Amino acid sequence: MRNATKEALVVARRPDSGGVEGPVISLLANHFLVKFDPSLKVYHYNVEISPNPSKEVARMIKQKLVESNSGLLCGAHPAYDGRKNFYSPVEFQNDKLEFFVSLPIPTANTGSPFGEWNGFQQKQNQLKVFRINIRAVSKFDGKDLSSYLSNESDDWIPLPQDYLHALDVVLRESPMEKCICVGRSFYSSSTGGTKEIGGGAIGWRGFFQSLRPTQQGLALNVDSSITAFHESIGVIPYLQKRIDFLRDLTQRKTRSLSDDERKEVEKALRNIRVFVCHRETVQRYKVYGLTEEATENLYFADRDGKNLKLIDYFKDHYNYNIQFRNLPCLQISRSKPCYLPMELCMICEGQKFLGKLSDDQTARILKMGCQRPKERKAMIDGIVRGPAGPTSGNQAEEFKLHVSKEMSRLNGRILQPPKLKLGDGGHVRDITPSRRDRQWNLLNSHVFQGTRIERWALISFGGTQEQKSNLPKFINQLSRRCEQLGIFLSKSTVVSPQFEPTQVLNNVTLLESKLKKIHRAASNNLQLLICIMEKKHKGYADLKRIAETSVGFVSQCCLYPNLGKLSSQFLANLALKINAKVGGSTVALYNSLPSQIPRLFRLDEPVIFIGADVTHPHPLDDSSPSVAAVVGSMNWPAANKYVSRMRSQTHRQEIIQDLAAMVEELLDDFYQEVNKLPKRIIFFRDGVSETQFYKVLKEELQAVKEACARFPGYKPPITFAVVQKRHHTRLFPFEINPSSNQNQHFDENIPPGTVVDTVITHPREFDFYLCSHWGVKGTSRPTHYHVLWDENRFTSDELQKLVYNLCYTFARCTKPVSLVPPAYYAHLAAYRGRLYLERSESVAFTRSSNIISRVTPPKTTPLPKPSENVKKLMFYC
């Protein structure tokens, strides 16, 4: 039975040769065709190097090995993945080879607290010897890959990963030697420049590349990318930029650190590599922590066991007076006392920024990466032809690879926008978004379903006297804007507005008592609390958790600075969010889904749309749980109201552990609302990388089926699609003759509704790119939809139309969004679950866990559950 299940789990094939609806648009994609010789054999060798070197040293070893042993390697220039694999176009002389390579790499003197004295100068010129063992693993050619790409046979065959991986390594070889590699991207000073983004970080431009099987054959996806690096400056100026309380450090050289400050400085510096500037050396040191003692109180024993004071040692040996004597030293050994004074250390160039970027840093790096289509296209073309790009070396020639230097030309189609249904009370009751950006406005219109909010309250945190005096005006204008939109918001609150200092947000117990007091004053029946804050505050997380799980009402937060102008647009956006949170809806499709896709949908056979996402903690966090969220539509045929379920689960676990129970609860809720179980299930899964597709399909499809099996005799057909925003495919409008009069839109983004399901999509499987939104800034990123399982037997046109139409029903705005709403809502719900865990008072006890390297993830903290009167609402949106 197990084998039968395994055989049955074959990823869905494309049902046709692609969609045909919509006018054609000429496009370019940043996929560069790669031609290969299927008959060329590639020889795969395992490489063991001891002692284990760093990535940089491993590259140097490989280079020297190839230069010095041409005969034994039969003249080959093998491609090296930087770890344990060699790929060669010719066979080496023997299946097993052993080499010794010596390099002038200094080794720290383990007896010294600085790794730098007692004969260190002689030590620098010593050679370090590495032993390299090479062993043949396998040989393969490209015939299977060629057959897979040509899509000749109808039989299901797996993608020949080994040959594809080998070619990927070959094309990464040249950039790997010239650039710093971060994930699948490359960065160097020649790949587009750098820019300070504040806080000791610097943004570097680089490029991403990945070899992909597509309908046109093998293609190299190349895109420009940006990431943050630590600025290569002295440790003292770095700390001044990075940590607020050390800004004036150079003016206060006698300053010492409190315990909490020391912990924060240690957190900022841990795992950063530094070099010393008081002497000539190529040695690099990793910071493991800070000394408990200040520099002036540090002693160490020399070779003769004599106790030396660190400050005296630097004066005697280097004629250097240490300035910052009350600061701790850097500890540069995991276990032994090895100290370096901060002021003598510089941060090594080319280290990815390890900390979490601040809002300001994030804004600056996003701005840096925000290029209009014309500029981004020119940048990508420059990378492909450039001195550090994928075709810059001679490796490709050795493996008989030819990489095109031209972007792929293809045709997309533009899907037409749906007609939308608005509220009955307005003057305009239906609208077809006809603007080029597909936005519509609610002038003279009501929302599809407006709510009555009679019992609401307002609480203010901080704010100037003038700001607070404007609140009656704000309440009046918001109430009037709601009325214009067909939403009733009472002009008076159930209790007079409450004014609290910002500090209340720092005190969870006090905050909870204030919120409960407001709730009681509203006879425990508060529909909405509007919270105005003077600025963003970490207490926002506590406020949301207390309101939704402990007390039981929804809230809408906004900032005083945004209340200054009170534009009609701002008030409308606020009104739409409030309306959705308290149970209303913004818009519905005029022609319902059953009338648009009659082959599959019927009015009397309801369908549920489910969205699922998992959010993981920050990369430096090695203990917090991951949060999974699943949302489901609760009305048919409008399908515009979604309830959510959220769970915490094992740290960095990608598969949703409790999916069966969550889906069962959603199906139960659906039955309560519609009086029927859904006839079909359409499941959109966000946040899955291609390497996880099969695992997610196998485990999560089974979980959905288990949930259905808990209802007797219930086996609805399921469609399971993965939704990806984090990919590097970009589409550009293509003008045949840019010099003609037709080119005024050449630097614009592709229009909303642009769909691509040929040339750059998967050679066999059912996937497509859909750009459903209008890109205002930068270059639009189309969303990639990949159908892994389809018992509903959608055609390309049907599924593309369904997804595009759903993108117009998102509750928070009057424009189509870039992501299908069930996936978007799941993302918002998972973010809300993460907020529930980020309690401001828990910060103190998570810091201590940083040093411990965990063998097993810690026990997962369960999420508090939203209260009964909140959980059926879209409180997370």
C-alpha cells in the first residue's frame, strides 16, 4: 500500500499547452539560454581536505593543486563547489589520488593571549600543509537531462539532478573565484558599488544566478541583488555607529559598560571576523565574546609563567598606550583566554551583516534595490557580459557550455480585469477597473458589505498636547468617511477617549488592566478599540495579544504623525481595514466564480479556498518557535471572508505540523456558516522552496486528506498549489523598435494581469507566472504559481482566471494585489502569531541562550488562542 501511495504522488503535469485568453504582449525575461552537449561525460570526484579549511583557503588549495598537478589530473581544470565535490570534463589518471599542498597561512600561537608574540614573526613565514584525498564517485552524461527537457516521453521521469547540479557548479566557478558568495548570490566591489545604510552596515550590489530547467531548455536565471555587509572600519567607530548608547564613545574614553550594555555589545560583535592594525599580519580572528574584566584589569601569563599586565605589554612591545581602558577586550578563542583590545581591531571586509536590520536600514537597502525596469535590465545585461559574471571564465568552454548573452524573448498574455460588485446603498454599484494600474476608487460607492460599529473606544499613548487636541476632529472625519463608504461608525465612543503615557506600553500588567477596564466600561461588548501611538513601539505586540486573546475585541492602531493631514485616502484605507476586522467586506466579483468557471463551479456546490504559510524566527535566533497559519474562506460564492488558525511549532520546521487539525477546524467552521461541506478544496501554500516541494506535497496533502476523512464519507477533490514571491524571474516589456514613437512605456512595468506559462516555465509541470498588481516602485516581481496536485483538473485558463479574479477581492485596498488573497491572509495571520510570541518582557531571558549551541530545538511555546468572539473575524488583516 505504501508503494502504491508513493507511485501515485507524481507532481501534476501541465494540462494543456498553456492558456490562450487575453491579448498577447511581447516580453523579455532574465533567463539566458544555456546550450550543452548531452554526450559530454562529467566525472564526479569526492574531495577530502584535512585539516578542514575555510572556504577561502579551500579555493586557494584547489587553485594550487590544479596548477601543480596537471599530469595527474590529465590537464583538467575541474569545477569545485567549495566543499567536497570536483566535477571534471576528463577522467583523472587514477580513481584515488592523494596530494599535499602547502600554503603560507599563519597559525595563532595557542599559548598566547593575543596569538601574536614570542616568535610570531618567524611563524608567519612557516607553511601550513594540507592533505587532499580525491576519490572517484560517478560519471554521467547529459542524455537523460536532454530527454527530460525535450518533454519527448509521456512517462514520468525524475529531473536528472546530478548532471544539472554539476553544470550549475561549473557556471558558478568563475564568480566564486572573483566574488564573495552569499547563498546563491555573488558580491564584489566590481558588481555595482556599495552604499552606507547606517548602523555600521553597508549595502553591496551583486547578482544572483541559478540554472533552471525550462520549456526552452536549460536557462541561467540572472538577477541583480543587494545585501547588507558589516562596514570595514575600526571596532570602536563601528560600535559608535551600531549602538546608540556608544555614539559619544570617542569623547568619553574612560567610559565603562554595565552588564546589560556589555551583553548588547557582545551580541553586536559575536561571530564577526577582525584583523589587527598595530602590526603587519594577514591573520584574521573570529570574535567569540567579550572579556568579563575591563582591559586595564587584564593579566596573562607569558611563556615563563610570569604574570604580565595587558596594558603594560602593549606599551613595552608596541609603544602603544591603550586609550579605552575601561572597555572589555575581544575574546578571540572559543575556550582559551585570548584577548585583543577593541581599539586595535578592524572589521574584515566582505562579511554579511549578521544582525537584524533596523527599519531605517531596511528602508535604505530597499531604496538601493529599487530600480526601474530599464535600469534593472541594463544592470543584468551588464552582469552577464561583465568581468565577474557567469561567462567570465573559461570553465564553460571546457564543459562545452554556451551561455547566451541575450535575455529570453517570449509572449505573455494580459488577462482582463473582472467586473466588481459594490454595496447596494451607493450611487455606483458596480465597476470594471479600467485604469492602466487597475485601481478603482470608491467615490459615490459603498463597500460590498458595510458594518455597524456602535460600541467602540479610543486609547491614546503619548502624543503632544496639540496632537491630542485634534482627536475629536479625527473621530468626526473618520466617522464621516465611513458613512460615505456605507460603514456606520458611531460619532461618539462608549467611554471618553483614554489618554495614557507611552510608558504604559512597556508594562504588560498595567496595559492589560487598562484594556480590561475599557472593555468592562463597554459592558464587555466592545466591537473595536482604536489605538493612537506617538511612534512605533514594541508594546504593539502585547496590545494585540492582550486585546485578541485575553480580553476579546479587535483593535486598529495608527500613528499620530499620520493624523496630521487626514487625507481622504488615509481615512478610506483605515475604514476598509476596520470594516474587514469587524466582519464586513470591501468588494465581491460581479460575475460570480460559478458563472466564470461553469465547468467546475456551481452556486449550490460551495468551494473553500485555503491559504497556508509558515514564518520562521530571525536567522540569529536559535530557539524561538516557527509559526504556522492556515486561513479558509467562509462564504460562497463571494469567497471574500477568511477565518484563521495559528499554531507555534518546532523551531525552523517548514512542514506544518498540526495541519490536519487546523484544516478540520476550518471545514467545521465552513459547515457552520454555509450548512454544507465544501465540494472542492483549493489550497494555496506560501513560503516553500523548490527543494521542499515533494516533501510538502507528500506530508501536507496527506494531512488535508486526513482532515477530510474525519467527516464520514467526505472525499472532495483537492488542488494543491505552491505560491512563490521569493524568486528571481523578472519580466520586461519588449519593444521591437525602441526608437519609434511606440516606446513611451518602455521603462514601465508589465501591466496587471500579465501571465506567462511558456518558454521560461517548467518543461513538464503545471506552473505559471502571474503579475496581478501594478508596480509603482522598482521592477514588478510576478508571483510564481506551481500546481503540485490537481484532482479538480483545471485548465491553464481556468486556474489563471480564478487566481487573477481573487486578487481583486483583497479586503484592505481598492486595487488588485500581487499575491492570491488566501496566501496573503495566511502570511498576515502567521505574522500575527509571531507577534503573540514577541512579548516585550521575554526579551531578557532569550538573550542568555545565544552562546549555547543547541543539539535539539527547545520545547515550543504554544500560542495563546484568540477569544471566541474574535476568532471568526479577520482580526489579523
